[in-house]
Amino acid sequence: MKYIRLKWNHTNPDEPVWLFSEVDADGKEVRKIECFRNGFCDVANDKVSSGTARTHDPAATRLSALARRDPEFVPVEITKEEFEEVWTKRQFKAI
């Protein structure tokens, strides 16, 4: 598995600013977390989702292409532990 944190630089309060993805070897997004400025996060996997969060297939290709085309998006590979912490707490507030 690969874990990605994507920073979305924008000013719309109704859109998430942090997107976390767990991506399998085939590039399929297995789990996704969308976090807003207030720290609240929506989550999604293949069985459940909250808010507007949805998984995508193939995610890895989509995320890297998006980051190359648009400087609003800044992807960083993260650890499984970082992903799991946000998934479990359903909160993320960057310092």
C-alpha cells in the first residue's frame, strides 16, 4: 500500500483542504479521508462514506497528474501510521 497526503490550496470553506489516500498496488484508492479547515474529516472506503468523500480508481495516477497540472495541489507520501491516526480520529489540523 501507498499513503498520500494532498494539500489543496484554496479559499473555499465548503471544500476540504487535506486529502488522504490509501492506494493499493494497482493504483486503486482503498480508503480516503477529506479534511476541512476546522479539522473535521469525512471518510470513505468501498463499503461506507461520509459527506462527499468517495474513493476513486485509479487514484495514484489521478493524484500525480492533478499535482503536475495544478499548483493548488501539493502531494506528499506519508506513512501508514500517519494515515491510520487521521482515519481513526477523523480529525486533522495542520500546524
